[in-house]
Amino acid sequence: MGRTMRTPIIAGNWKLNNTISEAVELTSELKDLVEESTDIEIVVAPPFTALDAVGKVIKDSNIALAAQDVYWEDSGAYTGEVSVPMLKDVGCKYVIVGHSERRQFFSETNDSVNLKVKAVLSHGIHPILCVGEQLEDREAGRTEAVIKEHVTGGVANLSGDELLSCVIAYEPVWAIGTGKTATPEQAQEVHKYIRNLLKAIYSNEIASQVRIQYGGSVKPDNAAKLMAQSDVDGALVGGASLQAESFALIVKNAI
Ligand code: PGA
């Protein structure tokens, strides 16, 4: 089974950027620029404070809403946290889970990532599970070992159907925000490795349907080559998603 059965998905991770009014402006511009892009899924992940306002702008459009993180309990005494039912209530279809910045700065582990993935799935929405090696892992030849831990840890105890509800994002940490993109060949190599891992845990049929995004300095001028790789099914875009024009160009160059 080839890539044709997997709808490409381009998601913009805005990280810690944009007030409500800035978010609304960016989203309105984007909506106009991508309104004719079909056969591709377009997702934006604003900060929590702008989810409601952005959700209203993209209502009935071809853009879906994502959150950047979540807590795994539904409610309770967890000051500062936001739950899956709350994200569902505000209109999120996706939640980014286990982004390398969460792992690096907020003590996220494969176990906490797995709890979050399971919580997101239990409410019928979709995790975007981020995995990726650091520069020193790559230099020490540990890329596959780290990816294996992140993937098997992140999807631990998921059924095949649950896995099919997930998107996986391969984001080499050394390529995030650095302007150093993985070459299309480097990306393909790891994407294929991830798909083979899933094949071994689940089945060829299931693994061949899972979408695997690439993330790390994706820009309008490198998106097409990355997306042309047979196991690259989309992009998770940070910096270049903060401008409507560059994000829309990535969407256009991706198909
Ligand atoms: P970047 O970020 O595109 O700015 O490198 C990607 C990400 O962290 O998702």
C-alpha cells in the first residue's frame, strides 16, 4: 500500500506566540489563502488562550483546531492543567503530545506521554505524538534506539484502531528552530524505521495507514522535497506557521 491512501496533514504549532487578536488575524488571513486546498488536512495549534477565538474563525472551514499539550486526568485538583474534555469542548480535533520542548523543559517522559495519548484517544480526538532524537543521540549513532523508545513508549498498550487515530510527528530536535532541516533522505530513513516498528508491533496493514509528519525547520522552499518522500505524510511546522503566507505556501507545496 502506498502513500496515496494517507491524506497529508500539515499542522502549525504556534508555541508560545500570539495574543487573541493576533491569533484571529493570522487565522483569518490563512483561511482565505488555503480555502481552495483540498485533499490535505490543515491544522493550527494556537496557545490555550486563543483556542476559542481561533475555533470560531475556522468554524465550517477546511482548517482544524489542535492544542499544544493536555493533562491526562479529566478534572480535579491539578492547578494549571487543561483536560481532554475541555479541549474537546472548545473544538479541538487534535492535541500535540510529547513535543520535544515539553520533554526538554517540562519533564515530559515516555510514560507521561503515553498517559496523555491514551486520555486523548479515550475522548475520541486525535493525538499528534512527537518523537525525535537530539543531536548527541544522532552523533553517537543512537537515533534509532531513541526513536524506538519514544514510539514504543508513546503507543504502549494502544489497540490497532487506537493507533490509527494517532498521527506521529518525527521531529529531530537538532532541526527544530535551527534552520537545519533533515535532508529528505534523512527524514525518509527515520520515517521508514518508524513505520517498520509499527509493522512489527501491529501489522503491515495498520502501519501502512498511519500518518507520519516531519517537523524541524520546514519552510516553503523545502516542503515539497520532504513531502515527496514515500513515508513522509505531512509536516509539523513551527516558525513558518506564524505567518499566513509562508504556512499557506507550505500547504500548497505539500500536495
Ligand atoms: P520549527 O518547529 O518549524 O520552528 O523548526 C517545529 C516544531 O517544533 O514543531
